[in-house]
Amino acid sequence: MKRTLLAAIVACAAISCTPNISTDYYVINTEPAMAKADTRFPMTVSVNNVRSPSRYQDQINYRTSDFKVGFYEYSRWVEPPSEMVRRTLYTMLSESGLFEKVDPSDIAWNPDLVLQITILNFDQVVEKDGDFAECALTMELLMKDTGKPVWSKQTRVQVKQEKKGEFVASMSGAVAKAIAESIADMERSAAMKELAAAKKK
């Protein structure tokens, strides 16, 4: 009986000493400003689901070297990075006016092109000279009817975290910059211009 009572007292003491740490949830800005493109391709495009490594779920990642990564236990994304990147890409591509129509899925209609996206990196990079938000994306435009690729681009952007606690703001900037650079490259693409010219005939 004494042992049972002692065990109960020890358990209660352990619970009372456990720090009450709350989990903070974050989301990037998925509606950044996007300038209008000078070109308008006479084609429609759907934005496919974004693929990403399994480590990018709700926990925020940090990387201290090329080979060492970690997770923040009490700082989490409110949704997977793949969903945030997809929504940001859809918003920016729509606002650019580069295509006649942009749709977040290819289920209900038959677009000319399908845009596939893969997240390569979505981390806080911790270095001696400061912390950075790194977003690396690979994008590829495919013909809907044939699956033939007509454009592809890999973009890697780092935005310095100026102050402690500003990682999410830096990541918002990194994602927006990576997508803007990809859209600009898409607009300059000779293959895309050739495809658009053929579409007009």
C-alpha cells in the first residue's frame, strides 16, 4: 500500500513539473503580389498536386549542414508545405495573366497544359553568418494530350532571416521569389512562344 501511494505521489509530482509548452502554428503568405506579364499565351493550364519529400509535413524543418537536419517540435505548419506552395503558385500564375485560364486542378476540364511541381527544399538553413529560409522548386509544363514536356525549370532561392522569429516571413518571400522567377522564365521560353504561335494558327 505504501509503495502504491509513493508511486502515485511521484507520478503527480512528475506531471506538475512538466512544462506547459504550447505548439505554435504558422502559414506562409499564399497571396503575394504578382506583376502582370507582358505576354499572354493563348492556352489553358492546370496546376497539379505538388510533390514533396516525406519530411515536409507539419513540422518546420531546419538544416545545419548538407547532412544534418532537424525538426522543431513546437513550431509547425498549419498545413503541409505542398498545399501552401500549390495555392501560392495558382494565385501568382493567375494574377500574372500569362495564360488564358489557370485552374487548381485538371479534374473538371480539359486544359492544354499541365503544370507539375516538386518541392526540393523547404527549410530553415542555420549557418554561422545567419539563418536563411530556403525554397527550391522544380516545375515542368506538359502537354495534356501527349504528356510531352514543353518547359522545365529548377529554382533555388534563399532569403536571409533578418531577426529572430521571422523565419516564416522569410520563407514567404523565398517561395514568392522562386515562383516569380519560374513564371518569368516560362514567359521567356522560346518553346512556349513557338507553341503559342502554333496555337494561334
